[in-house]
Amino acid sequence: MHKGARGLTAVTTMPPATTQRPVLRFAPSPNGELHLGHALSALVCYAEAQAMGGRFLVRIEDIDAGRTRPEYVAQIFEDLHWLGLTWEQPVLRQSTRMQAYRAAADRLAAQGLLYRCFATRAEIEAAPSAGSDPDGAPLYPGLWKGRSEPDIADALATGRPYALRLDLAAALRVAADRLNGRPLDFLERGDADDGGAAQVVRARPERWGDAVIVRKHVATSYHLAVVVDDAFQGVTHVTRGRDLLAATDLHRLLQVLLGLPAPIYRHHRLIADADGRKLSKSARDTSLRSLRERGATPRDVRRLVGLD
């Protein structure tokens, strides 16, 4: 083995063989039209499931009720069928799983790992910060960490909404104890253009600070929901874009804290627009529906995402 860039350690063998059939999933959010970036992710994930003799699932990540639209859910299925993909039924929708997310948050709270935060976004942005998290947001400056019970009671009495944040320092101590000296890491499978080698990646959840685990008006966050649902569905291999590589640091920590298994990850290349930016759902010229309406075929899409 050898050390590589970004805390990677190359491994010459994969984990021991298991009798468990591989499970992979494509998990879009129905808050816009699928675009070429989604097509790449879905096609790569589907091809891997077929190559492994595994199962392919579609999960609708619709925890954000304010942005979810029923027409986008229907369009996701239409786009995937058009690309030639098939998947198992029924399709899990995260909006039906709020009780499971509350239970997971309760388990973290029972370990003393969550605390209430009543701070607004403006208050956080105005406070001195130690930097930014991987998404570019200011690291939480601890405005409500360690606040007195009377302060919390006063805020609750006024009906102020609050999020639940992870006490990162406490969480890292608990994780270190659970791992009994082993490092917090995960296995990352490389893209073909990276040589395809599997790497052991050291997770660095400290980059996220005291991350939000339960949002103010939703019973979960993306980070908590995805970890809970991957375990619930028995997902063994997670294939998603490189924009989510840093999130895996936090996901790995939550898996340890909740006693959940760690999938094997692959974070594939991204599709960029003409200006080099990651594709957005607001850029309709790259949406699958728009391409289809202009006469594109599924093979055209494969060519456009570099799979033909």
C-alpha cells in the first residue's frame, strides 16, 4: 500500500467476498428536471449494478416539501424509462420516512451529541467564522453551543424555530471509542480515468464543524436521511458525483455513531456546462426532457456524457 493525494491509501485487494447481493441506488431530488449530470450518475450506477449482478433501486429524496413537485417525480420515472433503465418496486420516498429519521436523531441526542441552535442564517453569517465548510457555507461559530438552560427555555417560550446540530468534538470522541483505535475511513472505488484503483480514504468530518442534523422545519437533514435510508435499504455500493465526496466524511461519522454499515463508495466525474460549472437544474438546455423534445435519443445522451 502507499499514501496518495488527499489522504488516500491504495489497496491491492478488495474486501473479502460476501454472499450478499450488491445493492446500488440512484436517488434524485424532485425539485427540478433531471439533466445530463443526473443521466451520467444513473447510467453509471445502473451499469455497475448489472455488471455486479446486483439490484438497482431508485429512491426519491423529497424531504424538502417546499421544493418538491409531483410533476418532477413523474418526470424522473419518465426520463429513466426513456434511458432504458428498470428498477425494483416499490420506490422508496423519503417523505414517508420521517419517523425513522426522528428515531435516529433521538439516538444521537441520547448520546449527548445534538444541541438546539436558534441562530438565523443572517446571525451566523454576521458572526466571526473560522472558515467555510466544503459547501462554501460559513463554519458554525458556536452561537448556541453550551448555552444555559434558561436561555434555551426563553427561546422555546417565544416559539423560535431551532435546528439540531451535531456536537462535533463530542461526536469524534464517541467515534474514536467505538472504533477502538481504528481510523475513521471509507473505501472509494476510482473512475476508469483514475486508473480504477480502490482507495482507503481517511474521513475528515471536522471540515463540516457542528453540522445541522435536523433542520428547523424538517425532521431531518440530507446527511441524516441518506445514511439512515442507505442502511434501511441494504445499499452496499454508493455511486454519486464528486461534488458529494466531502459529504461522505460526515456520512461515515454518522454511520459509526448510529452503528450502521458503511457502503463502498464511488464518486464519479461531473458534467460541466460551457463555462466549466457543474450543471444545474435551472439550466433547462441540458435537461433530459428538453433534449428529448429536440429529438435527442438515449444514445445521444450517452455520447454527450462520454459513455458511448
